[in-house]
Amino acid sequence: MLTKEKLESSKIFYIFLSNLLTDGFDKLNIFISLILPFLFFSHLFAHSQVLVLKTEFKYYNLGNDVLTVFEDSTHQVTLNELKSKQFKELSSPLFTSEKSNVTYWVKFELVDSSTHLHDWYFISYNFNLDSLDIYGVWDNKIQIFEQYRSSYTKFSEKEIKHKSPVFDFPIPKNKPITFYLKIRNSHPYQFGFAIREHEQFFNGSAQEYFWFGLFYGGIIMIALYHLSFFVGLRDFSYLFYFLYIITQGAYMSYRDGSISFSVFPEHPQLIWPTYNLVMFFLSITMLLYARFFLELKSYKWFDRIVIAYVGIRFLFLIAFREYHNTFMWLDLMPMVISFVFAVISTSQKYVTAILFSFSFGILILGHLVNLLWHNNLIVASAEAFYSLYYAVGIESLLLAVANAYRLRQLKTNLFITEEIKKVLEVKVNEGMETIKQQELLIKKKGDELDTFLYRASHDIRGPLKSIEGLAQVGKMDKDFLNKNEYFDHINSSSKRLVNILNNLVEIAKLNRQELHLENVNLKDLIKDGINHFKEYPGFASMKFELIMSDEEIILTERYSLFSIIQNMVENAIKYRDTSKAESLVVIRLEMTKDRNYISFLDNGIGIKKGYIDKIFQMFYRASSDSTNGAGLGLFIVKQSVERLKGNITITSEEGEFTKFLVDLPKEYFF
């Protein structure tokens, strides 16, 4: 059996452990590694006894050596009735509420045998208690009574302004006192209670706030530093790292209770509903940072997994008003996802992912300890509590180094880009010179074409004028039978050819001029084009069907479009199929939001497939026996369509039909 001296020894170790906490994290770690096994076995055999406050000790943790517990499932047991109830020893080193629907009564006995005048404080390290009532009883009377409600106790209303619930215990000397703690909590939790001398408490709190100030100050400095990178580089990985590290700091402030006086001092009821929202955004910013930081050959699976997770996590955010401990397993997933894909990125030879992998591996370990503690799977010790601070601090520093390395790479890539840009500028200048040479060549070819058109028109106009003069002379020859009718046809045809040549000359002139746009009634223009061929051989057998309204006005250049229409009509007459009962030409206008489509469909002899690709070439004739033309008609059509910023396509079946589709813009931008 464990002796009283051994029990006192165990208590001394507890006190020493608490004092080390206020002296620094480094000493704490050394002490933990040396003394943790002894503490474990001391707790294993310890039994509840009276806590004796002595002069030489100023810090007492309340564990299974002094605490006993009674479960009230009816929520009706009063303080007076507790005397007849059986209190049980704790099954774990600290009191743990394993049920959410039970009121727990925790009892311990205390005697202040210190020789100095000490003021003692009772501390609960769990500031998120639903309710805590404290009764101090001696001389058969309730001498001390304190209450705490996490959702209603404002920071300004606290007797002692501290993030944790702290209560003054004005206890008499050398008098046995029984304390009862009435506890309700909606989630299973391990509770840390302590008795601390007031001077030691304030000194320890000052040192604790100093370390927290360093931690949060470092978080803010790192975040702002990376925000400056985003402002300068517009690289979103630095923006999302800034948001991630700020949200991480917010989460830690909820965890240690700093949020209670820094953000919600007068509205404690907002702490736990907003905690759920902060955890949601922590997961999102973490994944976004990983997405923009990591380099992967393919982001397909990363994106799919992230979208699935965000959808599930959003449903939990909507469905539950407050955060539950079981959510911690769900919020561990973004870290695992980021870590796994960081390892994949490393395996794909992306060096920047190495530090990322290490940092998130450390963070996962820290959160695993935190998760196991909150779910009562390990003892809620000081090292378990501060392990996450170590993990977040190390992770932040490693990621800062990783981001700096990435910044170095970006600068290197920027330098390379500038060099490439210089090379490209040289190539562009060379290309521009080539383009100028091509433009000169095109202009030369265009000038040659214009020269050809001028010469052809002038060469043809002379003979036609002679025909016109002979026709007039023939009309006066009284011996020529039917001379009037014959010469009338010659005169009409001569005038028609002169008009065509004049139009060609006009087009040649327009090639040197700016595009002249005007509103044109399309149906009237087409009718004029058709009427020009009334004396053309075969016109009488043609039927023209216009599918458009009489009021269709389009913005175009009249002469260019008129040239297109004339050539289309002339081709339909020239290449009609005389074996068919009726030669039909259907001209249709279809208009969309920004285009005008004019189609010319005839049922003539069609075009062989081998000729279609060459039909718009200069001097090319698809049929050598059907016309004596120069092969310029469709070439001129092509030039006119391009002048109007449009396109022309052709579809044809030999012996069946030919369809030309002219695609013109509704508006012109120069």
C-alpha cells in the first residue's frame, strides 16, 4: 500500500510541474521527459485525501488524489442531500465528464495550514463550461458560493479579470473545509482545477500572457509580411497563406480563451457559434493555400477531393450551430489532404514541397495530440495543451522558409522571363520587318491586279464602242431585213457590257480608297442586279425567288455588294441546267445578332468536287465549254467579300445544285 509520505511526494511533483509551467516551456519539456513515468504510477495508486495547503507550496493541482465525484442523472439532488450520497474516486488522473446529460458533483476537502497570510484562488482551466457552481462549507454553513456560465458571464463582470474562471477563496486557517463543485457541460471533457496563491498566480499569468503575446505577435508579423508579398507579386499563394495564418491564430485564441477578452468581452454567447465558423474557414484557407502553393503535374484529383470535402464541411456548418468534439476528426482531413499532395508534389521533383510536407506533418501530430486530449483518449496535461502551440509555431516558421524559397524561384523565373522577353522582342522586330516586306509584296500584287483591270477595261471598251456605233449605222440600212430588232439587241448588249466594265473600273478604284458604308435596301439592290441581265441569253428561262422582307436594311458598301450580287446572278444564268424544266435561283437573307447571311442557291449543273477549292482563283474556269469568260467573276466576288470584312463558302453537288453563302458583319469597327 502507498504510504502517506509517497502521497505527499506525488503532490510535490504536481506542484513542481505547475511551477515549471510558469518558468518556461524549455524547462517544462526536460522535466516532463524525466518525471512523467513516475507521475503515471503515482496516479495509478493514489487515493483521495484532504488537501493540506502549506507555507512552502503556492500551487496545487486538483486531481484524483483529492477529488471524488457523484453523478446526478436526475439533476434534482440538493447540496444537503449530498451528505448521504456515495462519492466515488476518479478513474483517471483528472476529473472527466463522460456524459452530457448528467450533473456532476465533485468534492474535495481542504485545510490551510500555512503559517503566512496567503490569499488563495481557485482556477478552472476550462473556460467553456456550461455551468459551474462552487460551494465552500465549514461550520455546517455555506461560507463560499461562486457561479460561472460560459455563455453569460461577461469579462467585465468577472471578479478577477482573467481568460479562465478564477475565484477568490477567503478560507480560514487550520479549519477543515469541504468544497462541492456542481458541473454541467454539453460535451465530454477533462477538467483541470487548481488552487494557487494570488502572488504566484499573477506572476504566472503575466509570464503566460507574455508568451502568448510573443506567439500571436509572431503570427501577425508573419501574416502581414506575406501579405506584402501578395501586394507586390499578385501571387495568390501568399494571399491564401496570409488568410490561413490569420485564421490559424484566431483558432488558437478560441482554444486558450484569449478570444474571451480580445474580441467578445461583452458577448460571450457569440464565442462558440463563431468558433464553428472559424474552423470552417481555417479548413478552406488551408486547402486554398495548398492548392496555389503546391506544384503538381495534374490538379484533377486534388480539386475533386477538395470540392467534396468543402461540400461536406459546409453541410456540417449549416446543420450544427455549435462546434462538437467529433468535428475535430473532420477538420483534421484538410491537413491530411495537404500533406498527402505535398508528398506527391515532392515525389514529382518539386523541391518547394519538401518543407511544406514537413510543416504539415508536424501540424498533424500537434492536432492529433489535441484531438486525443479533447476526446478523453489521453490525459490533459500541460505538455498536451502546449504541444499544438509548438506545432503551429514550427509549422509557421517552416512555411515562411518555404514561401521565401518559392519567392526566390519566382524571382529567378522572372529574370528568365525578362531574358525571354528581350529575345522575343528581337524576334518580333524581325517578324515586323518580314511583315512589312510581305505588305509591300501584297501591295505590288494588288497594283498589278489594278493595272490589269484598267488595261482590260480600256482594251474592251474600244471594240464595244465600235459595236455600238455599227449598231446605230445598221439601224439606218433600209435594205437589211429585221435590222432594227437585230441592232437593238446589239446596242442593248453593248451598253450592258460597258456598264459591267465601268463597275470593274469602280471596284479597282475602291481598292485604293477607304471603305464607304451606307444603309442599303437589300431587296431593291438584288432586284437591280437581276434586271441588268434581262437581255442576257437564257434569262427568260430563269425564276428568281427572294426570301426576305421588302424593308430589310443592311449596313454595307453598295458597289461592293452589288458586284457580288451581279456575279452570283450571272453565274446562275451561265451555268443553268437546260435539261431541267425550270431553272430556279433562291436568294435568302438570314440575320443574327451580329451577322448577315446572304445565300444564293441554284439548281444548275453544279461544280465538280475537284474544282471547288480552286473556284475563287484568278483566271480559273471550272467549265471550258460553257462560257467564254475570262475567269475573273468569282475572283472579284472573293475580293469584294473580303473588302466587306466577310467570308464566302461554297457547297455543290454536280448535276444537282450550287450554293454560295456570303457572311457579312452587321457592324464595322476600325
